[in-house]
Amino acid sequence: MDANLIMSNILNPPVLFFFLGMTAVLVKSDLEIPPPIPKLFSLYLLLAIGFKGGVELTKSGIDQQVVLTILAAIIMACVVPLYTFFILRIKLDTYDSAAIAATYGSISAVTFITASAFLTELGMPFDGFMVAALALMESPAIIVGLILVNFFARDEKREFVWSEVLRDAFLNSSVFLLVGSLLIGVLTGEHGWEVLSPFTQQMFYGVLTFFLLDMGLVAARRIKDLQKTGVFLISFAILIPILNAGVGLLIAKAIHMSQGNALLFAVLCASASYIAVPAAMRLTVPEANPSLYVSTALAVTFPFNIIVGIPLYL
């Protein structure tokens, strides 16, 4: 691991603003961001990366490399929840294990965006079709997590409304906007890119910076929840991303991804969802404790990945 890369990543303005948000909470500043603004910015980021991915997909076309990358992404999104579930069952019950496993099988779009910015700063190219992989890794983990609950907690006579589960997995706002923006990027191509460039390109880093400031505030507020998780879950939240990234890098090497694409794929495998999956789990698995799956993903894995993980996985 190159210490210079870690320092370079830490000294990025968006990452520094993440620390500024955490500092504000720790020193008890009254800094607050009105709730609708982070929501608006998260929608903007999903729109921008989805649209750019669609345009880039038009440029690259659908070839063997694209198909292999997307298949690898879907397989990892299904497999990671399976083996992490059995690791978690050592200490936790079925509901908490399945919810956390689904969280780590899904992805964090903000970590992906931060990794993209890191590659851009290094001048290392990557392909736009990686956004398609991002979009397709969000939902399978939710489905697998719910299947695990249904199978291992069946004696407790739980009932699922599968239509609602599938609707939440595939039509939640994050997935819907990301996939829709990607399709619009594919349909409009270079012309669409020129029209929207001032909105989707020039504003991007400013919005990302402000969004990470808010994420720092939220992460710091969740730190106290870690007292409930204990050493086992904190260790899990650091070691499992490294394991998942290692598996992702082996797959990337096997299918001959470029170095930039391999980093993004490893980051997708290593990240954990703190928006879509918690929303789905809260609706469908109310027995699971949100302070466990949200705090580990947001207060441990997310900062670990953006500070150490991204340079480590390169």
C-alpha cells in the first residue's frame, strides 16, 4: 500500500469535508444541513453518474468485456450475502445476520463516486459501463437477504409480500433513477452529453463535496451506536470489505479488466449500502436492529473505504 496514495486521497476536498462534518459533531458545533438538501444532492449524484455511464456505454458498445463485467457484478452481489450471513450467524440471530449480509452484498454509490474522483485525479482511465455494474449490484443482495430470512426463520411463521419486496428492490428511488439516467444517457449519447454537461459535469465535484460534508455529520452521529455492536461487528466491518475487495480483484484479473475498472469493481465489492438496503430491511425485516446494519456500514466501512480502502485496492 502506497502511503502517498492514502495521503493524496485524504487531502481531496470532498474527503476533507467529510472529516469536517465529523468534527462538527464531535466538537458539538450547531452545524446542520436541512434534510431535503442531502436528499436532493444524492438524487443529483445518481442522475449524473447514471447519465455519464449511459453516454460512456454508447461510446464503448456492448462487447465481451462489458458482458463479463456485468455478470461478475451480479454474481458478487448474490454470493457476498451468502457467505457473510454464515460468518455473522456465529454471533448474531437470523434477522440481524441477514440484514447485515444484504447490506454488505449491496453497494455504496458515494464510495464509487469517490473512487472515480480518485482515479480522475491520478489520470487513470476507467470505462463508463462500470456504472451499469453499479446499478445492477444494488438489488440482488436485498433479494438474497430476504430469501435467507425466509429460509432460516421459517419456523417463526413469517409472511412476506413478495410483490412489495421485489418492488422495493428494483423500483426504489436509487435504482430507478440510476437505471433511468443510464438509459437516457444511452439514448441521447454525445448530443445529450453536450446539452447537460454544465449540469452533470461542472457541478459534480461541488455537489459531491457538500454531500460528503453531510455524510460526515451522519457518520459521526452513528459512532455511539458502535458501542452496541462490539468488537465482532467492528472487526467484521473492516475485514469483510478487504476480503470482498480481494475476491473482486481476483475476478477482475481473471476477466482482464483494466486497472481503473478493477479498482472500481473492487470498491463495489467492498462497499456496503446505507440507503437502499436499510430502507428495504426496515420495511420487510422489522425484527432486525437498524443500529447494527446502518452503523457498521456508515460509521465504519464507509470511512474506512474512502480513507484507506480506495488506495489499498489499487
